[in-house]
Amino acid sequence: MKNLNLNCPINSTGYGITSLNIVKGLYTKPDTKLSLFPIGNNIEINSEQDKTIIQEVLANSNSFDYNAPCLKIWHQHDLSQRVGNGHYYVFPFFEIDTLTEREKHHLNYADYIFVASSWAKQILLNNGITKPIYVAPLGVDTTIFQSPNKIKVEKDNYVFFHIGKWELRKSQDVLLKAFDSAFTEKDNVELRLLPFNPFLSEEEHNQWLNLVENCKLKDKIKIFNRLPTQYHLAEFIDDSDCGVFISRAEGWNNEILEAMALNKPIIATNYSAHTEYCNDKNCYLVNVNELEAANDGKWFNGHGKWAKLSDNQLDQTINYMKFVYSNSIDSNPEGVLTAQKYSWNHTTNIIAENLIRNNSYHANTKKKPKRR
């Protein structure tokens, strides 16, 4: 039996959704016993089947193997706590090109590191991380993100959508400008936003709402509240026509791949982690000419850089939005093929293979006292 201790959140955040899918994928591996130690008190799942799996792996933690390897899926600045004495693997996601000294120290505490993209691996190498680094691209659950077998009612309008919490990094400021500039009141277009951010104060939330209110096309912009499950998210995407993700930086961006699985055209920035799977065949890429200090006054304070979105990037976005609307482009065959390639089974196969290759199921890194 191969025992593995997992330390990760199971909730509706990006980390939580990723962790749930990795748990489910590893759960199916032969002769593998998982013990789950969740980060945070709030556990959120999508189905009764997920509930059964999570209950079982939670129960396993009552008698976990001290010497089993530990996989922690969490932020790079908070990796000091682990479970057990075995090999320690970490799987962080980050968006900017420069790590703090604390982040470097915590990352180098691990025995092995997983990252989601070649871009992220290069960032770690550039920042002097010395531990072995493996690229394990994330996946999409095509049992959830698939078009339902039902007759679709034709819409009168063309619907753009964006999924991402209100945040300067996600660049809703640029998206709103692009939408407002690309179209007029006479165009049959709509922009749907799913921007719930639980970390904003009321004042910060209102600042974003004011940006929408000041748009000349505000009546064509709809804001949706948080959706309860991934199934509801799939319905939201499937009922739209084109996804727009003009972010300044991403650690992966699950939603682009999920939209591809649902055959949706994508407009996305050609920078950071999602370049692992976004290309000029499956995306309308907004090219980036230069980087700038990452500073939003909340999460980023100028330590490191992200994409600079200037008039050039705004114009590219406007032109793409006009193009897909004018040509009624509402499918993405290359995106569907990409989504089929990036499955969660592929992700967890890479994780499982490296655990075996490193002899992690039989190693104990805790030093034993010498006999006197």
C-alpha cells in the first residue's frame, strides 16, 4: 500500500478546486491510501460522490502513516508546516517574477516542488530555488465542463464573459474599457462578469462597481454572484459565447481551460502561467511588450513585475472583441482538443510517477538518534 499525506484546502477557491481534483485523481491510483489534512475549516464539494471520497480520506488521517510522503498544495510563503516525516512535496501557485526572501526560504525547505507551468519553473530557477522542480500542468474535469445534450435556444445577443475576482491583477479595469470602446448601444452584445471576491471591504467592492456604473454600456453589463458548484459554473460558461481574460499575471487560470472544454473562443493575455496551454491556435492572444512593477495597494506592493497593459494591449483586445462579434465566432475546436489533453488524470499521473521515482513511499527523512 502506498500511503500519502495531503495538506491542502478543499473549497471554492482556486487552490481548493485544484486540491479537490488532485485528491480525486490520486484516490483512483491503485494501492494508494490518502490521508487528508485540510487547510481551513470550510470544506466545499460539488457532488455526493465527492463527499464520499473526502469523508474517507479525512477519516484516514486518524491513523496516518508518519513516514509517508506529504504533498502540500498551498502558497509559497506558508510552507513551514508539514505532516509526517517522509519526503515533503509542495505545489504552490504564484503570479509574479520575483520571490521574497521568505518565499525562497519556505520553498527551499521542501524536498521536491511541483509547479503548473514551464513559466513557473523558470521563475523558481531564476530566483535561486535549489530543490528539484517538476512541471505538472493542471487539468479540467470534462465530466462537468461539457456541453449538455439539449437544444439551445438561439440568443439575440453575443455574450462575452469573464470569470475572476475583482482584482487589479485580473484586469477588469482594462476589460471594461475595451468593451465600452468596442461597441455602441446599437450592438447586440452583453458582458457577463463573475467577480466575487470575499477578501474585499465594502469600500473596495464599491470602487469596482463604480467602474461599471461609469461605463456608457453599463446596461449591457451583468454582474453575477458567486456560484455554488462547478456544475453551475459550467452552465454559466455554456450560456455565453466568448471568454475574455486580459490578466496582468496568472498562476494558471482554471477558467480558461474550462471554457475551452466547453468549446468557447478565448481572448487572453500572452503572458505568465497560462501560456503553458494557450497558443495562437486556441486563443486570440493579446501580446505583451513589457513588464511593470506589480502594485495594487493590497496584495502586491511593487516587489516583482507583471504584464504592463497599455494602449497597445487595449487596442488588441478591442479589435479581437469586434472580430469575434462581427463574425459570430462562438466555437473553439482547437480549445476542445487542448482541454482533452489537459486532464486531471494527467496531472496526478505526473505526481504519482515522481513519488515513485524518488522512492518517496519508502523513505523517511527524519534523522534517527545514534545508539550510544
